Amino acid sequence: MNAVAASLKDDKGLAAGASLVALFVLLALISFVWTPHDVAALDVDARLAPPSLSHWLGTNHLGRDVLSMIMVGARTSIAVAFFAVGIGLLIGVPLGLLAAGTRGIVEDVVMRLSDVIFAFPALILAILITAVYGPGAINAVIAIGIFNIPVFARLTRGAALPIWTRGYVMSARTAGKNGLRISLEHVLPNILPVLIVQATVQFSLAVLAEAALSYVGIGAQPPSPSWGRMLAESQTMVSFAPWLAIFPGLAIFLFVFGLNLLGDGFRRRFDPHRIVGAM
């Protein structure tokens, strides 16, 4: 714990990113047990109320509390991004390790499949999936997760290939270890920092993708609040109720900004060639 505290103290960018991410995670966790107002409650008399002591971030056109919706929306964004990145890691990393460890035709098949998936951005995949199964957060997770698979597969393969030429891997082969054991015991631990950095980057991209999918109506569906849908609903009311667009947009910006700071901080910490001090 002392090492973590010292690391955050030395790297202000990492500390700022960790603080912003922790703030939104905390808001999401609190929303499970408490929000300032019932997020599903309609208060017709308080429609489009500006920020005040009773509604800190104002209300929307249905009288729903914006702060409460942002808190629950954080829960939606984090959950979708977490599971989407998890799909990419759980499937992409083994495929990348397999490609690096076996080479030959297996490597070619994995890389060509990755190229095919890369040809379909997450939004296109989501449109195809929702055309068959309908819109929803689960389908958004599947679409973003599928897009993440080749990202982690290609990254894992690229990072693992140099490890297979190291002396300790040759020694492990000589000792009779098979490819699976070498991948798990020697290759994966050495590329783990690279995967952590990329996972942080993909998490921020997944948050943006979820917001984009919800904005066009194929992400999380009502009555579940979503930052992207809050922006979509506010676009016709910006001139007389700007808080409806400002606060959800600010939430997306701050959360993604925090994740990017966190990713940059991890990259600096894990980079063995980083330069300490000014030159």
C-alpha cells in the first residue's frame, strides 16, 4: 500500500486519473443504495428546473433529477465497458498467445480473422446485432467486446513474439515444458503490463462507444439512464435548458479524461526505458 501511495504522489497525472476514475466508480456504487431522488420518478411540476438546492444539476423535460440520472448512468457506462473489455481480454489474449506460440498456419488464421473483425467498427457491429436481436445494453456489450478481441489478440501476439526468443524460454523448452506452460508461466507475466495499459485505453474507448450507441438509440434502453441518451434527449432543448447537455457531456469528458490519465500513468510506470527527471 505504501508503494502505491508513493507512486501516486510522484506521478500527479496518475494520481489525478485515479482520483477521477475512483470518483465515478464511487458514484456508481452509491447509486445502488442511494440517489438524491428516485431516478424513475416523474415530477411534472419540476420539469426543466434549473440547478438548485433541491435539484443540484436541475431536472429534465420529465422532471427527473439529472444528478440521479448521471449517477445511475455511470453504473451503466462502467458495466458495459467492463464486460466489453473483459470479452476482449478473455478471448483476444489466448488467441494472441496461441498465434505467437504456434506460428505457421494458426498464426495466419488468427491474424486474418482479426483483420476481418477490424473491418467492422463497433457501431456497425452493434447495428447488425440489434437488427437481429433488438437494441439493449447486452447487445452493446457484445458489439464492443467483439471489436476488442482483435485489438488484444494483435497486441498480445506482437508483445509475445520477442519473449519467445529469450534465453529463459529456450531453457524452459529444453526442460521439457510445452507451449501452454511456457505461455502461462513465462510469456504472459512478462507482457501483463502492456495488457494493463491497453485495457485502460480500451475501457475509455468502450465508455465512448457505449455513449455513442445510446445516443443513436441502440444502447441501453429506457428506463435505464444512459449518458449518451441524456445527450440525445437534450439536443432540442439546449437553448433554454443547457444543463441537460452540459452535465452528461461533462461526466463523459471527465471519466474518459481520467481513464486516459490513468492509462498514461500506467504506461510511464511500466515502461522500462522511461527517463526519470528532466534532461
